[in-house]
Amino acid sequence: MKKIWIFVLVGFLLIVTATGLGGKMYMDKRAEEKDAEKIAIERKSVEALKETFKDIKSIEIEKSMFDEMTGAFDVFVKMTNQENKSVRFSYTYWKDGEKLGSIGIEDIEIQSDGVTENKILVIYSNKKEDEI
């Protein structure tokens, strides 16, 4: 009788351990997918910024947050122009419409209307770099 209880206990512990490991692997994979989606949206928002401001040299995304209720990303950036002048501001990017919403204008000299044709350095919120 004792042997049966030992086998039942060991089997139960194995099932609990396997379920725990499977759940952790699922959660880790889901977190990676969310991070990849966030970076893809940050990239699209920078492409929209290039269509809004001229002479951009680099964009560093300091923080971005997604609002599930509105479907909007709030993005905080440091933008540097070709003259190495920088400005920090925030903007809203609409994920579904793939367009910019409100933009905080902090320095009209640096944030001049136009289109940036050249490639720019982008530092995403996860600190990875890219050129767009």
C-alpha cells in the first residue's frame, strides 16, 4: 500500500512540475511576442515622424505605452536634427489608423514641418538600434 502512495505522490509531483514549466514557457513566449509587437509599432511611428519633421538625424524612444481602451501608443522621444540640436517631446500614435495623433511641440526650430528623406538612427525603448 505504501508503494502505491509513493507512486501516486511522485506522479502528482511530476504532473505539477510539468504544468508549471509549460505555463512559464508560454508566459515567456507571450512576453517576447508583445515586445516584438511594441517595437514594430515604435518603428511605424518613427516612419510617421519622418513624414512630419524635416532634417531628423536620430530618434531615441525613451518610453512608450499602449492604451488598450483607445488603441493609441503614447511615445516619449528625444529627437536630434542634422545640426545636433535635440528636443524631448511626446506624441500619440494610432495603431489602427497608422498615423500620428497629438504631437507636443517644444521647439519649433528643431521640430520644423517637412519630410526627412535620409536614413535616421533609431534607438527603440528596448535600447536596440536600427536605421530607417
